[in-house]
Amino acid sequence: QSQLVESGGGLVRNGGSLRLSCAASPSSLDYYAIGWFRQAPGKEREGVSCISGTDDSTYYADSVKGRFTIFRDNAKKIVNLQMNSLKPEDTAVYYCKADIMPTAEAMCVGGPTGYWGQGTQVTVSS
């Protein structure tokens, strides 16, 4: 059974950058749509950015467009989320998810099915 492992979270100042990585063990993430989701205290989990498993098309929530970039590193078999111009409202636990979904948008707005990682904390100080 595959497991997802996130890394790269931490504490950063307002306007700073972080890169999150999602790796699958023992198998690769080929052909899976991958999504990054986040959940802040007292809020529902939301889809932040997703990438298709077929053509690497991407989807971004309006709140992160122009600041976050999702991309695959095929050599390392991981999916990264580059987060720039971070804001305090980006503070949350970030999770990656893998699933077979038709589009990146479907991945981001879909339900709780699929493989989930354990989450990594991102804290942006003001």
C-alpha cells in the first residue's frame, strides 16, 4: 500500500517563501492526480492546488493564484508546491493527496477518497 509523505513546512515571515514536497513510498506518483490541501484551525479543509495525472494541467484556488506553483519533479518522483509571497492567512496544516481523477480541478474540489499524507505545518508570522 502506498504512503504519502510531505516535507518542507515550517515558520516563515510575511512575504517569505517555502517549498513543500510530496513523495510516495514505495511506488511512484505516475498517473495519479496530486493535490495540496490545507486546513486552518476552525476551518474546513480546502483544495489549494492540484495537478493532473495525465497532462500535468494545473488548478489553483483563487486565494493562491500568482503566488503558488505546483509541479512534478519526475526524476525524484515527487510533486512540489512552491509558495511565494506567503501571508499570515496561509497558515495551516498542508496535506498532499493522490487519487485517480479526470482533471486537476476535480481533484481539488473532490471528496476525501484517495491516499493522504500526514500533513505538514506552515506558519506565516505577521
